[in-house]
Amino acid sequence: MYFICPVKYLENEHTDPHLNMALDEYLLQDSGFDEPLFCLWRNSPSVIIGLNQSAFSEVNLKYLKDNNIKLARRVTGGGAVYHDLQNLNYTISGRSRNLERDYPDYVHAVADALRRLGVPAQTNGRNDITVEGRKCSGYAKRVYKDRLLVHGTLMFNVDIQVLTNALAVPGSKVQSSGIESVKSRVANLKDYFPESFTVTDLKAHLQEILAGRDAAVSLDAGAWDGIFRMKEEKFGTDGWIYGKSPATAVTRTKKFACGSISANFDIVKGKIRNLSFGGDFIGNENAEFLADALEGAGILDSQGIAARISKAGGAAKFFDGLDDESLGKFIIGL
């Protein structure tokens, strides 16, 4: 059986991904709502990685930076997803008397609501909602004491090209499969509605089905102050977004005027560890000295890396004709 509708509905018009991640944690841990609370929300262009994922191996960080796409880390597991304003997200959270029953029931309720709107939605065993064999939604869960949070995506008219580029890190399945393959595996719900139907229409209909327009609740100013503080102190920080990444092995290779250079290193808590250089490059001195000088540098600290390269004598000392900025960008991955 699905949870009983209507449930409480919380309006959320914020599109800051870091704030919305903070709101999810608040609803799970601090809200105090016993019965299920339902929320629909959107994010500005962003990639949201799972709790246990590495930002350095799951996301094309250069593409995100070049295209002003934010990176956020959520409190649940699962894989990286791309959001834009044509993606509608849902959160259901409340006290649970039976976690094993309520988790699938929450998701089945969303799929059932889509079917009531004429979309042939189905759930599968891989944390997805599909339509005609293609994924339109991924979802994940988190438990806190006797409380359960389930949240997920609903792709309405997401830009598949941007999605593919944002998640296409070198060697990834996304990069190797290409845009046409991604299109064949995912579905935008827009295809199942009339041309004039918008993402805000979808939001209104789902709210009506799952919550009822007369069941809205609001958070007081004190609650929102705490959520904004959580964003500033946790979800919007590099320590949470990047520092939570598990140790990641990185190999970069590029051809320069001095020859090809490969940089092999680990990223541990956002720091460069065990760096070594290889390749057929030409230089005056052993690059091992420079590798030692960069040990412990922050992988996102471009100024700090440049300062260390300069202090070690400059890039050209180890790689003929190579300037410090170009070497720094190479190591960072820009």
C-alpha cells in the first residue's frame, strides 16, 4: 500500500543546490514533522554527487567551471546527477514505523502519480523510475533514527547534451557511450505531455495528487535561518563538496613542446599525494624534486600550486619551455 494522501506539502521556490541540500537534511533530522512531508523543488544548473562519491572522478570539473555549473554533495548515496530548471525534484520525509515498507511505498506513490497523469511509469530494482524502458528518475534514501528521507529527480525537459558533458570525465561510461547512447537510456517526461505542458504544470499536478493544495505547511524564520546557516557552514563549503571525496587515483597525460608529460597522483581529502611525473619530456633537472614540492598541495588551490612550482625553481627548470601557469592547469585538470 502507498502512504495515505494527501500528506503535508512544503512549498520551496529556492533554486540554490547547496541550500536545497541543507533543506533536505533539516527535513530529515530537525523538522519534527511526524507524518510524511512532501516537497517539490528545482535547482539552477548543477551536478549533485552522492555522499560517497569522489568529485574528482565522477564529474567533468573543467566543464562545470567553464559553464558556470555548480557542484553539490547530497546526504544520500547513489550516483552523480545533473539538474537544471527543467528537472523537478521531490523529497518525502517523515517518521517511519516500518522503514523497509515505507521506502518503496514513497517511490511507488510518485510513479503512481505519474501514471495518473498518463505517463507509463514503472519502478525497478535499481533505484530508478522508468518509462518504456528508459530512465526518467533516480532516487535515493537516508535514515536518521526512526526518520526516513527519500528524494529523487524527475527529468522533464533536461538538456541532455549538457548532462552528458558534465558527467563525461575521461574514461567514464558516459564519455565512452556518447550523447546518442545517453539519449537512448534516459527519457524526458516532456515527451509524454502536450506541447504546451510545462515543468511548473507538472509540479502543480503532482502537488495536487500527492499532497492536495489545502495541505501546505511552512517553516518559520528560525528554521530557515538554521537552514541557511547549514548551507554556509556545511553544504556550500569545499570541505563538504570536495573534502568528503574518497581517495582517488588520478592520471593526466598531455603533449607539450618539451614532449609528453604524465602526472600520476592520489587525491586524499582534496590534497595531492604521491605525485610522480613520467613521459618523454626534456628538462634540465629531475622532476622528482618538483613532485616532492607539490606533495600536500590542495588540488583546487591553483594559486598555492603555482607558488610551489615557482618556489621549486619554475616549471621550465624541469620541463623545457613550459611555463608555471600551464603546468599548474595541467595538474589541476583545467
